[in-house]
Amino acid sequence: MGAVAEPDPGLVVVSWAGRDGDGLLDSVQRALAHTDPAAVPVRHGSSAVVATWGVAPPGICADRALALTLEVRHHDRPVGAQEVRRALVERDTAMLAGMLPPFAAVALGADAAVLACVEALGLRHLYLRRGPDWVAISTSARLLAALDPVCALDLTAVAVQSQLGWQLGHRTLAAGVEQVAAGSLLCLQDGRVTTMSFAVPDPLVVAELEATVLRTRDLLRDYLDAYLRDHPDPVLQLSGGQDSRLLLSAIDPARRRGLRVMTVGSPEDADVVIASDLARRYGMRHEVLDLAGLEHLDPEEAWERCVVAARRLELGADPVARAALDTAEERSQPGPRLSGLGGEVARGFYYLGSRGQRQVTERRSRRLAAWRLLTNEAAADDALEPGFAAWARDVALTEVHRALVASGDPWFAATDRFYLEHRVQRWGGVTETAVCSRVAVANPMLDERFLAAVHTLAPADKRRSRFLARLQVALDPELASMPLDGRPAPASYAEPGPSAALQRARSRSAAARRKALQRVRGERRAPVGGPVLARQATAHLRGRPEVLEPLVATGVFREQWLDEVVSGGVDPDPATAALLVNLTVATSRQPRVPASSPQPEG
């Protein structure tokens, strides 16, 4: 197994004012040399340059937009590149608001203007950097950081990521490089950027539960019918959980026979066992992506796979977990995919406590962060400089509270918004961004109509999966009667009777005990394949102190701990290895390939 070194398709656009641009062109060339393979910068007018890589044909055509995802849909219909360009040029925000996440696109405008948009959820990441008389956007945060050879780490971002494993707000690990806000239409011209927002306004009324169940039932059925007409042989990512089962339930039973379904895991995993049972019952073709063999990877290859994954994630999430999945998916069959991402938004995933109408307080925010956010993906304290570790935890807790307060909503509604605008956008988004230009992925439950319907529900109707369970029953009572992975059947969450309530209580009690034991023992739930790949990858560092030398100056890791990694005295756990890989890539200044010369405007 050789690591895939080619970067995902992408672009960089730089617009300037008050200068001839030659210096910026040199900076773009250097940045390309530090990050991605050869791309040819092409002038657009007299004050902009565009460079693309991995797209065919190269560059951006004048009469059509460059979509930065393989799946391009407005609600449940496919959209062409010319229609996307029209929406950008005409500022058709209604059209753009309905684009299915993940989606982003760029188009050339008149007078050296360049237009770009990110869909309403911000799931497809673009990045922005402003200079004194220039502005740049790119699919690569690392490339924008490399425009300045001395770009510093954003230590607040490092602190947050060391505790959560992902980012909040619009920060990246590079100071001055930010994620483009969700629901944004940008115009870069003459060294400035103007932004128009097309975020969907909040509903003014609370919807009735049963009406919302029927509405979303019909929406998902219609969506899946249309999708299967456009993609006759897709792959449904099926697990033992509730969200992928909802998508299966929305597919006409007659259409399920022969449907391709895919599960990541080993044959004995609960996800695989449940998905296999469902596949046999409905005559579906089941593909299991087993992670067996990771332990046989050469340490150098394991490390390189993690580095490649870190670059794909733009250093914004766990590259060890991503590399393990990428390795498994090398054996997968090609084809468009259906994903159940987004179901957590509809079940009050972060609801903590029983009084959801109370206001956000720092105490509630810190309890939520300690219980849900800082348990699995935080770097080990003993790997970090003690002063940094204490400061980082306080920073992370403060930033979580700040994000919750910023919503202006009562407690439960604030946690819903936090989950959608931070967890889904920054963690789910960066992982979707890493694959959406290589695989056509559709997430029906992230359709803005589904999210809008969910947003109108009272928290009590979403809590403990009540709404999703009702929706499951409305879609397919048989599938609703089958147990989930580690939980009772969805039907038990929909019924108010004492028997169902007892099942739910037992399940919640068991989950609470597991979570409490996990906290007491300091255990973490590692990603699939994470422990094996982390061990193999960090074995590459044995006897190679020069690889980790740049990390000493950051003040993040204890120097003695880094020495122990090099000597083989310690094996970093997956979460700590993830931070180690990300910061190693962030502090590396070695160019990867020579840059190409700029070309005149085509």
C-alpha cells in the first residue's frame, strides 16, 4: 500500500491593488512550492491571479463556475456549472441558500473580480486571508499561511484543538487565516473583499411535532427518489446507528434490493453485524471495509499517510482517524455516496440538564464541555507543557462558553446551534471537505428544508430522539422495530408507554455509567483504527529528533516527552498523535515541489 501523495483538487485566488502584482505572484509561487504540486498561476485582468490544481480543464472557464465538490445539487436536483455561475454573478442568494452541503464554487467576474460562495451550512471549507493591499481565498489554509514565510501559529486555535480535537468559530492553526463564514457570497476585487450573507433566518413560530414528522417524511422520500433517479447505483454508508437507518427507511422497499451499502469496521463490530443483518433482510449488496493490515504498515508509510491526511484536513481535525479511513477506503468500490450526517442536530445531542429554557451560564457551558467535548479528542496532559495544558483547557472552556452565549438563545436552543454551527461545520465540515472533491457525497438531512423543519421544533420534541424516532416509524415501522447499536429500537423512543420508557431509561443509565467510568479512568474512545495507526506512525519518529525539533519552540509539548517519543519510551495515544502530526506539518517549512511560472491571462 503506497500513500497517496497527490493533493485534492483546489485553487487559490489573490486580488491586489496599488501595485503591479509581481511580488504577490512570487509569494503565490513560493506558497505553492510549500504546499501543493505544480499549479500554473493565471492572471485575471490586471489585478488578480488564479491558480488551480487537480481540475480539468485547468483554471476557471469564463462562461461557467468551478464547483469545488463533485456533487452539485439544489435541494433534490442536479445543477450545472453555468447555472451556478449565473447564481454567483446575479447574486441569486435564494438559489445559493438551497445548495446541498457540502458545496462551494468560484467564478470569474468583470473588471478582474472573482466571485466565490460557500453554502448555508459552511460544510465545504474555503479560507480567507487579508493583507495590507491584497486579499486571497483558497481551498488550502496552509497555502494562505505560506504566503507569509513567517506566518505564526494561532495559539488560541492550538489550545482549542489540543482540547477538542477540532476548531471553533472561524479560526485555523495559522494566525490571520480564517474559514469563510457559512452562507457567504464573496467578491474579490482590487485587493478588497465584500461579503453578502444568505444565511436562512430563524423561524418565528414553534411547529407541531406530528406535522413536522409528516413534512420531513415526505421530504426525505422525495429526495431519495430523485437522487436514485440521478444516481442509479449509489452507495449508502450504513452503520448500526439511527441516522443511516433513516435514509434506508426513506428508500422505497422495492428499490432496496441490490442497493450497495458500505460499513467501516471488522466483522465482529456491532455496526458491521447490524448492517450485515439489514443487508441480508433486504437483499442489499454489503461491502465491509475492514481495517485489518494497518499493523503491517511500514512506519514511514504510516507516518506519511497521517501527514497526507493532515494536509487534506488543513490541520483542522484528526489526521490519524482520517488516514485510517482513507486506507480502508482504498479498497472500496467507486460510486456516489449517501451519508446520514446531520441527524444529531435533530435529537438534541448536546442537551444537558432538564431546564432548557434557562439562559446560558458559564457553569452550564463548562459542564457541557467537560462531559461531551473534552473527553475523547483532547491531547494527553502529560504530553503537554504544564503551563500550556492548564491555559489551553481554560481557553477551550472559555471559547465554548463564548460560542454558546453568542447565539443569544436559551440553553437547549443554544446547544442546538452550537452543534450545527461549530461541531457539524468545523469537525464534520473539514472531514467532508477532505473527501467531497474526490467522492460525490450527498447528505439529505443537511438539506436546508430539513434543517429548517427541525429548527422549528420545540426542544422537548427533539430531546431523547423523540422526533427522529417518530420520523423513523412514519418512514418504515419494520425498520423502526429493530434495535440500534447499543440502544433500543427507534420505536421505543417514539412511544410514551411505560415499557418503552423503561427501555430508554436502562439505555440512558448504561450510557451514563460508561461515560462516568470513562471520565474516572481517564479513558478515551479512540477512532476506528486509531490506536494501531498512531503506534505505527509515531514509530517512524524513533531516532529522528530533527522531525520534531520545530515543535520545541512552540511551547506546546514537553521537551522531555518529545525526547521519549524519539527514544521509543512513550507511544502517543491517537488524540495526542493527531495533535503531534498537525503541529509537525504546521511548523514544517520544507518546499515539496518547484513552483511554476505565472502565465498570461487566457
